[in-house]
Amino acid sequence: MKASVCESGQKLEIFIPFLGKCRPPLRRCCQTCTPRSWDGFYHRQLSSLGFRDTIRVTEEDTRYRGWLVRRVCGFLAVWDWKVLADTPGDLLERVCHSQRVQDVAAGRSRGSRGDGASLQQWKEKILKILVEIQAPLSPIMLRLCNWALLKLLNCLFLSVQLHRGQLEMVLRAARMPGVPLVFLSTHKSQLDGLLLSFLLFSQGLGVPRVTVGGRVCSPRLRALLSRLGGIFLPSRMEQMPIDRDEELPGAVLAAYVEEVLRSRQPLLIFLEEPPVAMCLSAAARQWLALVYRAVRDGTVPDILLVPVGIAYDVVPGGSHWEGARGTRPLGLGALLRAACRALRRPLGCARVDFAQPFSLREFVAQNLAGQSSVGKPPEEPLVPTILGMCPSRPDEKAAEVWQPGPATASGWEAEEEMLVTRLGLHCLSDGVACSAVMAVGITSALLLHKHREGVFLSRLMRDFAWLLEETLLHQRDTGFSGQLRHLVQHSLSLLGPRLHLYRLSPIGDVLVVPKASAEALGELGLYSAAILPVFASEAVGACAIRAVLMEMLPFLGAAMGSAGVVLSEDELLHKIQELLRLLPPNLLGLQPCQPLDGWSQDIVDKLLLCGLLEAEEPEGGRWVCDSGPRPLSQGQSWAALDFTDSDSDSNGDSVVPNRCFKLSQPQGSPSFLLFLCRLLSPPLRTLAAAVAFLDRPSWPQPEAAYVEALLQFLAEEKGFEHLDRSLALSSLQTFKEMGVLEAVRSPPGPLLHLAQPFRSSTSRAKLGAFIQQFIQP
């Protein structure tokens, strides 16, 4: 809320639109990768259609009316939902006659008799694999379980919101003849599969086939989920195929996915595997590869991909799935215990968002056409700079496109692997970008990164309104509505077990202090991570500013503050590009289709827009951060400079200087720079700790053992706030892409070797110092 004075002298209060008609626009698809899909299924008026609570079922959702209907309207509504499509009854025959399956069978039957007994044995083997993958849908079980799930969701959440405009956009895509829908979703909790299946079923999109990730399920739970639409990878697909028998499960799975797409059943693929966030899982890569091959081979003319974002006030079972990872198989009893545990704590609200559907065929065509424009891998320019093996010049502006890592295959397989990985990361970025920001996320970010020592409730409310306004200005939607005081009290009540609240009667205020336990800081870090993609560009720019100031610190006078420092654009862009090469773009929620120099320039523009930087014209021919000679005369002004595209070689003496900036404090948020630096400190501190961990293990080391040992090291590290498996995996990805660690395939799994340049303690110290320059204590 802001105050302003009109011309008549009357003081007016301007309220921020928390949730109303003035909303950020719907998430559009990428114009670079899918330009023709930009206008598909979208209309400007869709943004103003409002919301509906999908778990609030009334008699208007049924065909009947009356007092008795109002009591059983949930059961009647679920009984009227339509199962639009199912796998064909002759699925086994279709799979057996698939070209892939027949090719594998022909290779296996070579040298053996092709009598009826061998054919029957081959058919039984295919049937056994199909039973592992799926089961026919059970309409009665579907309706009973969805009715029970409706009751459970009403007990768990205050509401589950869905935007009507987004739903209309997806319904228009579903009416495209002959083109199936594939939903690619973020993954926050183990409830997501049931929640999204319920939501799609209830909104007239049919029963989706939901891919189940790498978590091992008990036979009873697996059978139940299969009857409700769950599909699984065959057990032998988790290992590398080493002989002909191992190729049959892959061929059967590919044929089954083709039949699912051919029958136009919605397919739901989760891109992440909780608790590891912002990281494309191995199972997701396998499912995406199968979908891509269906279009490549002409099984279906095209596929419409719909990125999905899920947001919770409090993630169901968020702090318990980490401890359960890697233990015994998940069973029905464990699910019931998790539901009872979730019922003991209020979870607040949930929100599901759909991004604009786009064509898979168009995405593939655009990315294959741009393969030749790929620049150098990140380790070429960054590692020599870290080790001091080459001069770091900020004027080297090669247009580099970030790559998801070195390929693990050769030829067309490497091209397919790269394309599938790029598709998955792109959809993961879209899903994160369309996810709403919840009230608990804003409050957690303020308590963890701005008011760690405590804050008064009145001040917390002002900062909440400020951060909310900044979020809306970044075109990100919010998943809440109401008055400011009620929103802050709602989030504090949900975070109550992690906070100390002291009522101070003399001043009539409440002191809010986060608990110092690792569990409390870990939960605050989990919810505040949703704010980082919103301010990722500004956070990278803020850390780059800090790195430039750290280099200038020895040359600054004692009386000169940071406000009087002038920053060179070249130096700032150079630091930004170094940080962008250090952190994976998927960790920041950035799209992998844009060049690094475009990102860095966009970050500088956003720093100017948010008020952290101001354009400054130097009074003299030299400014503080640039020690090189400048040929400009002291009296030459910016207006006299030539910004045309004239050939610079024709006049070597006329050099166009780069811009320079002064630090400033945005109005209403004097500590915005510090807040942005601390937003990025968790991944940077994890990287710094991972560098220190390089001295510990003996090399080579299995990759899985390395990750577990690194998490144990982080738990023992003094002053480390909380453990995050996704950040530990992100640091491993960064080290492999930079060339610090080298992965070598072996039968037990990938083996990690410490690269030759970093086997000396001096090189590792330089790497640690390079990372430390960006970290705000």
C-alpha cells in the first residue's frame, strides 16, 4: 500500500491488486523455439476469466437439484465424469505387431525354430512386460477413489485453485483432431500424481496416463495405481541394455506409448523427482525420448505439449520424503500414515497452472535447424579464467548457447539425447515460470534472507507488500487473495512450528523470530526457493556487482562509500557471464535456448529498471573501476559519440567507450541489493562447500557414493544452514560441465575422476576463491 497526494490536496491510498481482474498475462510459449504456436489456443480475454476451486463441488456440478442432492453432490458429480478414452482391447495384438517389437523378435529368433511353441512363448513374454507397465482402467475403482480423494483434498487444503482461462486454453488444444496432449509437470510432492489426475478427470479432459517415477512401489500399490491410470517403466529398463533380451522391454514400452498417443489418451510426465527440484530426472528423459520418437517415426502427426506448474502453501510431506528416500518400497500403509500425518498440520492452499500448449514437431524442427549455431562449451572460457591461464577480457563476446552437458552417446543418438534434454529443461523452465507464488513463499524469503534475526509484524507487513508488488511487476502471478494483514497472519500460522512469536504489549506489536534449528531453516529454505526464479536475473546481477566491488575494495579510499563507486559496463557484463557459466540455467529457471550474452545484457537492463543501477556519465576520462587508458578527451560528451555501425578499422583512434553506472538504492527498499545477493547464496554456498569436499574422497569414486558423502559433509559443515539434495546434484552437474570432475562409464555405474588441472591444492583454492567472490555472508 502506498500513499499519494492528489491535486486537491487529499491523501489517497493506493492498494496493490493481490488477486483480481488486473492480473499478469497467461504464460506464453517460447517465441524462439515455437514461433507459430505463439498465437495458438490463446486469446487476450482469457486472462480475465477468473478462478475456480476444483475441490468445491456443489449441486450445480450435477444434473440434479434438491436438498438430498446437496448432501451427496460430490458422489453424484464424480459418477457423471466421463472416461473419454482407454487403451484398445486388442492392445496385446497391436504391441506384438509393432515394427519395433517384431525387429527385436526377429533378432532373437534367428537360429531357432519359428514353430508355434516359440511364438507362444514370445507372446507370453510380451504380455508379462505389458503387465509390468500398465493395466486396463477400472471405471468403478476410478470413481470410488476419486470420490474419496475429493474428501481427502477438502480436509487437506483450503482450496485448490485453477485459472479458467488456462483451462479453456487446454480444452481448445484437446479438441484438435488427431493430436494428443502430453502434460509435462513440475513435481513437488508424492500427492501431485493423484491431484493432477483428479483435476484433469474432473475438468473434462479424461483420465490421464500418469508416469510413475523411480520410486519403488509395493505390488499392491502398483496394482492399484495401474488400475487408476499409472504406468511404470519395466524393471529391466532401469539398467543399461547389454544383450538382446534387454531390448525387448524397451521395444514393448515404446509400442505401448505409441498406442496411448494413437488413442489420444492424455499423458502426464513428471519432469522432476522429489525431493530433488529443478533437475530433470532420468525417468523423465526416458519418457520424453519415447514421446519424441513417436513423432519422429510418424506414429502421430504431432503432439501438443502443455507445461504444468504446481504450487503449495505447505508441501504435503515435504520434510519426510527426504528421509524415506532409498528405503523399503512404498506401500499402502506408508501412504495412509503420510495422509494422517498431513492431516495433523494445515497445508493452506494449492494452485495448478497450465502454460500455453505448443507443438512438439515445431520445437524439434526449430532446434534441429539451430544445431549449427551452438557455441563453445562452458569449460573453455571459464576454467582458464579461474586458473589464471589466459587473460580475462570482458570484450570477448562470443554468442554462446548453454548446453545441457556433454553427450553420452555418439552420432544420431547423441543428437537425440541432446534434443530430448533441451526439451525437458525448456518445459521445466516453463512449468516453473507459470507456477504461482504463494504467501508462505514470500514470508519465508523475507524471514530467511532479510530478517534472520527477527522482525516486528508491522515491518513484516510492509516488506510483504513491497515484495508482492515486485513479484507482480515481474509478471508473475500469485496464488492468494485477501487483505494484507490476513495474508501475513495466514502464512505465519502455517509456519508457526518454525517460528517464535513474542507479543510485546507496551508497543502493541508482535516480534517474529525464525527458529535457529536446522529443520526450521531447511523448511524456510524450501519455501523461499520459489522466489529465486522470479528474481533470478536481478540476483545474478547483484552478486556480480558484489564481485566487482570486492575487486575494487583495495583501491577504494576509506571515506569513499559504495554509493560513490562508478562501475564499468564491460566489467559488470564479464562478471555476470562468469556467474551464468558457473550456475546451471535450470537452477535459475532460465530457458536454455538463449545465448549467454543476451542473458547478461538483459540482466543489466533489469538492474537499471529496478533502480539498483543508474546510468552515469564520467566527468573525466577515467573512472574508478577501469585502469586502462582511454583515448577520449575530458570534455567530450555522450552526445558527441558515434554509435553507428561504421567500420572500426578505418579509424583506430576513435574508440567508443562502454557505459558506466553508479549504485543506487530503490525507493522503499534500501536493502534490496543485499536481499538479492542472499537469494542466490544457497546454491553458491553449496558450490563452495563442494570445492572444499574435493579434498576428502579418494578418486575415482562412484557418482552415487559421491553425492551421499557430499550431503554428509554438508551436514557436518559449520554454519551451513540446511541440506538440499537438489543443490548438491546441481553442484555435481556444474563440476562435470566445467571439467572439474570427469564421469567414466563402468558396469556398476558412472565413476567420477578428478580432472588433471584440479588435482593440485592450488587450483582448487583458486576455484574456491572464484566462487567466494559472489557469496554474500
